[in-house]
Amino acid sequence: MNNILIFISDNYLYLLAISVGYFLSQQDSPLLGLLLGVNYISSQDAVVKSNKDCVMLDIRSVDLYNDTHIAGAQNINLIKKVGNNKKSEKKYIAYNSNGSVSYKEIRILKSYGLDDLTVLQGGINSWIEDGLPVKTRKKND
């Protein structure tokens, strides 16, 4: 037990750095959102905002979007440059499959001028679990 305490006291800065790094690596971490200027929103709150003045952005692949997407959402291709990078006055709610929007994805969206950006907690999976409306591709049997 004494050896553990000595190890901790001798290496507390390393342990702190590892702890902070782990916390930041959790992609839907509130701290990561805070550092990037991004808020997270629940499905229920997103319904209210999207009915008022927000644009829902599906940042998944076009195939996944075509299969199932939140009703009224727009698909945005993060690989190809889109838009004119002028600051947008609109408000955006971005989502993927599970809500773990990455640092890289957030930076790309912000580089497009989408500064007022919120991330949907749990992504479309949470939206579907909450029984909220989606559009699905009709399957041909």
C-alpha cells in the first residue's frame, strides 16, 4: 500500500495527464464539447428546436442517410468541401449513428461556417429509441 502511495505522489502529473486524456477521448464528453464550443441536446429537446429554427444535419454516409434519417434532416458530406465557408446565422443540430461526433467532424463543420452547432446525444439511434419520426427507404421484396 505504501508503494502505491509513493508511486502516485511521484507520478501525479503523468496520472493527471492520462486521466484528462482519457476523459477527452470519450467523444461525446461534455468537456470536449465545452472546449470546442459545442453543446449536446437530447432527442426530446431537439424536436422542439428543430420545429422552430434549427436545421438537422445528418453527417453519416449518403447510403445510411438514404436508408433512414430524421424527418426533415439534410445530409452533409464531410469529405467533400461544401458551402462557401461564410458564417451562417442558422442554428444546426448535427447527428450521426450514436452521438459520438468526433473532434475532427466538429472542426470540419465549424470550418463550413456552422458556428451555432449542437450535437444530438445518442445520435439517430437515440432518436429512434425515443419513438421520434424518421424517413426510411422502402425495401423492394
